[in-house]
Amino acid sequence: MGRNFQIETRSAANDPSLNESEPIKHKTDLTGLTRLMFLDLQSNIISHIEDGAFSDLSGLNELIMADNNLKNLTDDMFKGLHNLSHLNLNRNQIALISKFAFEPLKHLQELYLSSNELVQTRDTLLQHPFLLILDLTDNQIPSFQSDDFPFPLLNLTDLKLMSKSLRRFSILSDVFPHLKSLDLSEAGPEFEWDVSEKSFLKSLSSLYLFDTQLTLEEYMLIFQTVYSVESLWLRAIGRFFDKGLLDFACGIPALKKLDIGANGISVLNDTLLQSCSNLTELDISKNSMADMTEASLQMLTRLTRLTIEDNRLSRVPLAIRNMTSLTYLSFEGNDITELTCSDFTNLYSLTVLNLSDNRISQLSSCVLKELPRLKVLNIQNNYISQINNAFSSSLVQLNMNDNKVQWLYKGAFENMSSLIDLKLETGVTIVQRDSELFEPLTELTVLEVTNCNANSLDFLIHANLTKLEKLIFKDNELTVVNEIVFEALPSLKYLDLSENPFVCDCSNDWFIEWAIRNKQVQVANAYQYRCSSPSSEEGRFLLDFNVRLCWEFTGFLYFISSSALVLLTLLSSFIFHFLRWQLVYGYYLLLAFLYDSKKRRQGCPHIYDAFVSYNVHDEDWVYGELLYELEERQGWKLCLHHRDFIPGTTGSEQQRYGRYIKHSVIVNTLTCVSVCSFRLFDEHKDVLILLFLEEISSNQLIPFYRMRKLVKSRTYLSWTQARSHKGLFWEKVRRALECGHEPGDNHNPLTANA
């Protein structure tokens, strides 16, 4: 490829562009491109192409060289392009086409030569039996006549001759037997129509007479000849437009579609369309029309499509009521300010209604009530500020762009389960809670939310839009894309998030990877998304952000988390093995504290003065000596292990819930020592009174008792040493029961070895 080409990819074909004023050279610039199917050289300044320059492009189907400076087409310029079907030479300076210039193009179907300097086409299109479209718009050709085509163009269907230079159109033989569309727009008052036989244009169905300035006689002659025309464009035809002209036009037997736009009709009266009763489509746009009489359309009983765009109507005209056959109605670009409940009365067949670009401020629920078959509604660019369940349940497509609606409340789209295409642009505020707003739209496939200041897509998570295929969310305040959103949109195929202020950090790492690698959803213009923050990334492309940095940080977090989990597991195992009973005690201690606090608030007194814990072997001594002395003689209230315990509960539970017992008397037993010692250290209440009925060696005591025996010597009463002085023994017990709960032995009036 030569240095003058810029090669790009366009669909499946290459798209080179030549940017300097140098010729395309033979066997240099385009050598070897035998499989090239599409070549676009548009909008360059190519002025010359050497003969045979395209000879290697044997597979080329379409060649575009519009908007260049070509002046002449030589015999061998297109040599080798025998498979070319589409040739576009619009907007050059071509004045001369050699006789055999197009001869190599045996399969040419479309030839575009508009806006050149051609003055004649004689002998240039002799060998093109497959030609379908010929465009000679805006050239200097004064006449177009069948004599220039000695061989019929049997397949030609579309002929464009729009030009102010055209003076004559002459068909004296059947050279265009299948011509369907003819454009004679801009023909001047000197134009002459010469068609000797009506049958020569028997296939003609569309005739364009835009901006023509013909005489009334010439118009009449044309209309009398084209008896098969179904679609007629009489837009902007000037001073000859009147009822008489329309009478001749509507006299065409096959006429179904009529365009009379831009003809200065200020008021459509009762008689203008009187002779056009067979019309099925009517366009009266751009007429500055301010009013229509009530009976102006009553003769159009077969009308299915009515376009009244770009006029000055301030209200919906009465003339459209009761047009039961109408399926399409457009009032785009008028001055309508109000819609009433009876504006569309009896339009039972209407499926498309376009009210865009008006001044409508309110849409009541009754307005569309008379339109049971309405499928498409366009209310774009109005002043509507509130929607209160105003839409028909039959709607399939709704365009609400550019209105004054700031909030859409739940119920705005109620009963609209048929809607598949919804457009919301400019002004409507979308927030996360608006998921309920879209829940009724179960069939929605296209959603456009543009310039609505929305900063999140999270409202789609619970919106139940499982059939949504196309989402356009342009020009909003979106910074971070949540992965969960797309899990809620399983059918999505097209996504456009252009013109949003993305954050280029690890919060968007998933979206960046997904936009590049996913094969289901086309992310439109993804490589043009730019960063707005942080400041170090501002202005850069979002997809250029290095997401691997995020993975390294995430890996470090995983390491820390897993390490913490392992340590927690080890610590839990250690605590369970070595401290589980302390934890159980702590649990019961908490329950007891709560219970005790409740009882204290209720003012409950102590039930017992002491709890007696003893070994079963010492039960006779307890009942024979201890109870007699302390309960009967001294009057203490004792709680005995077997006598006063509540059936079905453990000893530890009885002791913990017996918080209203002043002391614990331990008689030769270690059963309750641990609990009482916990109360000593945890609650700072020394409630133990130890009575030893016999001597116990130190190695038989638990570590707590060995410690107390070594450190303190006033901590127990020995019965064996006090048998000879029983009175003193019981006096010591009485004094111990009378003392408080101080945590030290200094306040306990027990004498060692009493």
C-alpha cells in the first residue's frame, strides 16, 4: 500500500483514505489486493487515476470516490473491476466520460454521478443490462431522451434527474420497461414533457416533483401520462399550487400517497382535497398552517397515514376526529399547548402518535383512553412536568425525551407490560429506589436513560428487566459500574455508557475487564470512555487503566484474611481446650448478676444465712451437731445440700442462683470450693467458712488451699482440736457468720487452730 493511504477497518472490508493530491498509480498503490471487497476513497483531493490502477481489485464490489476532484473518466480507468456492483462518483468535477469507460463494469447495478459537470450521457451506458439505479442529479444535462439509449435498460428501476438545467424529458420508445421511480425535481418553467405512449411508463409508481416551477399545462400533461403512479410529491411547487392542480393530480387512477408540503397553505378548507378521496397517505407539513376546518378531511375515508408536521396549530384540530381508518398521525413541530380528553375521539385504529416538539404541559390519563390500539407514542421535547398513569396499556414504544418531568413515581408505568422500548432523556431524576418504577415493564428490550443526573445503575438490580437487550445510559453521573447489575440483565446485548465521569481505580476493575473480554454484550465506544478522577488519571482512557495493580492488592487482602482466619481457628481451639469451664462459669456468672440485680431492685431479703456443703460421710455430724447448734440454739437459717436443694438442678446452679445466701460453710468437702473461690476473686466477697473434722495433709489439698494455709493461718476451724472446748468452737462459728463479706481474712474473727 502506498504512503498516501490511511487504512482502517470498516465492517469486514478495508477503508483507505487518500490525503494528498497525487494520482492513484498503476501497479503500485493498489497492487495485490485481490480479495478487497470495499474501497472508500471519499473526501480526498484525487484528481487523476492512472489507467489500470484498479486492475488487481478483481474481488471489489463497492467503490466510493465521492467528494474528490476527478474531471475525466478514461477507457481503462476501471479496468479489472468486473465484479463491481456499486460505483459512487458524486460531487466531483466530471465533465467527460469516454465511450468505453464503464465497459469493464459488466455487473454494475448502482451508478451515482450527482453534482458533476456532465452535459450529456450519450453512448456511455450501452453495455449495462444489470443497472438498477442511475443518479444524474444536479448536472448540466439539458435533455434526457430515449434516443440516447439504443438498447433498453431492462432492469433500471430508479432514475434521478433532479436539476435546474433539465429542459426536456423525452421517451419515444420503451427503453425503461421496469422504471419504478422518477425524480424530476427543480425543473424550471421551460421544462418540456414528451412521452408519446402511456405504456412506456407503465411500471412507474413514484414521481418526485419537489420545487418544480412548471406551467399548469405541463403539470396536467404529466398527470395524464403517469396513470400507474401511486406516490406523488408536489412539495414547494410555488404559484401554480391550487385546488385545480390538486384535482388533476388526484385524477391519477392509482394515486394513494400525496405530499403537498411547503406550499403555503395557511388554512386547510373543506374543498381543497375534495377530489382526493382515494388517498391512503397525506403529508401537509411545513405549510405554516394555523387551522383546519372541521370538514377538511371528511372525504378521506380511506386515509391511514396523516402527517401535519412543522405547522402552527395551537390545538389538535377537530378534523381528525372519527377517522376510524387512521393508523399513523404526526403533529410534530406545531404549537399545541393542551390536549383534551376528546381530541382523539374514535381513532380506534391508530397505532402511532407523534406529538413531539410542541408545547404540551400536561398529559391526562383520559387523553389516550380512546386509543385502544396505540403502539408507539412520541412526546419528546414538550413541557410535560408530571405523569400520572397516563399511558395506554397497549404501548410498545414510548419516547419521553426532553420534557420537564423531574420525578417519575411508582405507578407511572403501571399496566404497561407490553412496552419494549422506553426513552428517558434530560431532566428525569433516576435513583436506586426507582427499581419499583420499572417492575411492570417485564417485556422491555430497549431502555434509554440520557442526561438524567443518574449516578448509579443499581436501580436495575431489582427492576425485573430480564428481557432487556439494549441499554443506553449516556451523559449521566455514573462513576462506578456494579457487577451485580449485569447479573440482573441476562439478555443484554448492547450497552452505551458514553459521556459519564468514570472513576479510574480498583472500584471499576471488574467493569474494565468485562468490557474488554465479554463476548455477549457490545459495549459501544468503550475505548473512548475517559476518567474524571482521581486527578492523576483525569483525561485518560478508562480501558487503559492497569487493573493488575488491583489484583495484587486483592491478593494481599486475601492473604491477610486467610491468616487471620487460621489464627482465629487456633485461638478458638486453645480456648475451648483450656478455658472452656471458665467460660461456662462466666456465662452463669452473668446470668446470676442479672438475676441478682433484678432481685435487688425488687428489695428481696436474704433467704438463708449460710449454705452448708459437706461430704456424705460427714452427714451424721452435720445433722447431729451442726444443725442443733446453729439452727435450734443460735437461730441461723441454713441451706443444706440435700434438704433444701430444688429437685432437678445441679449444685453449681443452686449456689449461683442462691445469691441471697450470706455465707458458704464447707465441711470436709471440695465440691463447692471452686465456685466459692471464683466468687472470692471475681466479686471480692470472702464467703467461705471452713470446718475441718479431721486433719488433712497438705498434699491432699488443692493448690488454692495449700496457698491459703501457707499465707494465712486464720482461715479454718478444726473440730478435732475443739472437742474439749465446744462452746468456744461454736462461738467462733457464730462470730464468723455475723461478719460481713470483706475479701480479706483480717475482718474474719477466726482464730487459727481454734
